[in-house]
Amino acid sequence: MADLYEELKTSFNSDDEGHQCTCCESIKTVYMSAHLPCAIMDMLCQLETLDKDSVLCESTLYLCIESLGQMCAKWAGRDHSHRHIPNAELTWEEHVAYKLDDFCRLMWNSRHLIATDAHGDEGSLVDPTQLVKPPLRPFVTATVAQMLAVRSLHIQKLPASESYVGHVLLHCWAYSTGKDRMDHFALPALHSIFIGHDLQTVLPLIQQAVSLCSDEFKYCLLQKISTSLRAKAYTHPETLFLICQSLFAHDVQIVERLGRKLPEGTGMIASLLICARRLLSLPQTAKSDWRVGICLAALGSLLRFEEPNTDVYWTQQVGSESFTLCSVMHNWIALLAHTIVRHVDGGVEFPHLARFVELQFMIANSLTGSDSELDSTLRSDSARVWHDTLKALRAVEPRDPHHGEEKQDTIDMWLSYGELFGLEEGVDTATGCELSVTSDHTRLWKIPRVCFYGPCPCATHGATHSFRVCKGCWRVLYCGKDCQKSDWAMGHRDVCDGSRTTSPRI
């Protein structure tokens, strides 16, 4: 820190005049006080942009931002509930937090440095360890995230949606490579800004951040969204869905034009369906229903359901992706059946549910009788969920006459869907709700990467997310605790032939 004092004095205090710090008790040189964060913040916010003509040299710039983030991190990790006194003297934490908008405006004006740190001259991703200088992006990400934590804890309010805090974090997240631990601060920080806000609040922020940037950034953002949705373990899915929905509502042509460059199987439709399957494997709660609803809203925006006079028959192709192909390959019918039951039984309102049902009928009609692999897969997946869904719908107790009519209309619709595949109630009722089975393999790495709980949509379609193994027999995998608990009740307790002490060593 002593070196930073001297370098800052050389850069900013050549006239030997004292710097007035608004949170110091008296007018004196700030470098002689204990408020180094105030000095760093004030000096950075004096700049319009961080370019070659800046008064700060590169080494000082990196040191300033990194030091500021470290000091904010130490403060944010402590308990300060007893320190906030109304009308008390302004502290350095408050001073820094109040300057957050100015700091992010500076970073936004210098966003080209964030992009060039993570990418080569032609936009290709490069290893940060191969760069001549350390990347600026992780330092900016961590610093903004920690300053945001200081602001939310100490001032107890988040920055306004029109500030550049969200712009900077979105930019840092899009260009992050994941190889630096500080990159992981971006999405949780965005979540802290978006949480509690609806699409109408988030939409202007995303629209402005995207419209002011090049196609390179838009492609990197699509790539990052796709990777995050398909990740083995992800956090804050609702934030991902809000970003998706805002981006698609702003300009779905971005996906159609730039999404073609994404590797095969990693497009937006496939990624959203993969993420939706992961949500289905979680315990059914109000929060999980809310997340499924946001996922459907994002998918509906991508398929242009919100546009007036959009024919559902023309929405199945987005860029190079076919919704028909993706929906069959990722067991979309299981998610649709789940939402239908939750809507009728629990009264949960899912966005665009009627349009999705209409689209599913169109897909089934187009594939039935084609003797194709897609037809066979859809027929098998539909048969696995059709009987169980019909049974669940009939078991719903109507709350009032209107609900009774809605229940009967849904049952009639589901019976009509079954007729497309020759399914009849009470006939050939083989479903996913069968006795638990184990893998023939006794080694973890040879077990098929599917969920061994029959009704789970990942039971027949391999998933990209991580699985948990039964520690008793080490011969079955599950999406999570809920699937494991359900399969245990379905009969795995009778076929689990091992225990923690006698299981094979892996």
C-alpha cells in the first residue's frame, strides 16, 4: 500500500495541494489520512476514459482497481448492522458506494479494454495467461461486485436501473472466460440488481447495453448465455432467463443472425430446453414453478409468441435451429405435461401455455406416420407421460364450477393428444412409474448418464448436468435429492444391494 500512496501522489498531486475528502474530519491531504479508498475512487472518477492519454499508467490503474476491490471485500465480509447511525459522519464505505455510478460510467466508457483483455484481434477467445499484461476484466468485475455489496449493505439501496452498473457487469460477464475466480462475481452481482424486478424494469437496461455494442459483444453474450444454461451446475437461473427474455424481446433477429455461428447443439432453443429439464428434476415448489414460468417466457419470446398476429406454425424455426427437432431430442413433452398438471391442480399460471400446447399438436401431427426416428422418439416419450398425466388430471378436485370446466377441457385436450399416437386410457399403461432398476455396471464411470428415477425427463435422454450416485450400491445415478428420494420409495430400497461400508471403491 505504501508504494500505491507514492505512485498516486506522483500522478495526481504534483501541485502539492491538499485533496479535499468529503469524509475526512478536516481539510488535509488525503494521503496523510486513513482514507485511501476515497483517494482511489475520487481520482479514478476524475477520468473520462482509461486510454493511453490517461494520467494513470497501466500498472497504477490495475493496482488501484484491485486494491479498491480488496478493501471493499474485507468490509463487505464483516457484520456492520450495529455501525449504521442516522445522520452520522460520512464514512469511507459510504463515500465509495456513492461513487459507484461514476466509477461504472468510467468503466463503461472504457469497455473496449474489457473486451480486448478476453479476446484476440479478431474476436477469438484467448487464454488470459498468454496476455502480455493481466486482464482488466476480472479486476473490474470483482471491484464492482464488492462495491455493490458495500452499497446494498451500508446504504441499503441498490443502484437505479438507469445507471451503468448493470451495463458493466453484463459486459464483464459476456466476455468472462471462467478461468479467473473473480469472473464468477459477475452473475451473482447482476442477480442482486435484477432480483425483485420484472421484465419491464430489466428490459431497458439490457436493450441499452446491447444496442450500444458491436456484433462481437452480442455473439459473445449469446455464447455465454448458451454455455451457462447448459452448465452442469448453475446459479441464479432466473437471472439468466431475464437476460434471455430481455435480449429476445429487444431483437430476436440477433439470435437468427448471430446464433447460426454457435456450435451445433448449443443454440438458444436447445439450451433453454436443457435448462428446463434440469428445473424439472428439482423439488416442486412455488420457486421452481416460478423459474419454469420464466423459462417458458424466455422461450416464448424467442419463438415470437408475444408479437401480434404471429402464426404458431411459423415459429418453429429460429435461425438454424428447429424447435421440432430440439423439442423431441430434449423430451419437451415431459415439461409440457408437468406444466399442464401444475396449472390445473395448483392454479399456476405459465406464460404462453396455450400456444405451446398448440405447437405440440402441430409437431405431433407433422411427425405421426412418418416412420422416422423423431416420430419413434416422440411416440415413446409421449407414452411414458400420457397415462400418468391423465391420472393426475382426473385426480384434481375442482374448486368451483369454472375450475371444473377447465379441468374437463384439459382432460379432453389430453385425450385428443393421446389419440394421435393410438393411446387409450387403461390400455397398455406402461409408464415411467415402474419399479426401480440398477445398472449392470459396477463402476461409476460406466453407468449410463441418465437419471434412474423413471418419471424424470432425464431417464431416457442423457443430460448435461451433474448427477449424484447412490452411496449404497454405486449402480444408479440421479439428477438430485428429490429424484433419489422418489426412486427409493418406488422400490430402490429393495434392490440396493450395498451399503456405505461395503460398496466398491471408486
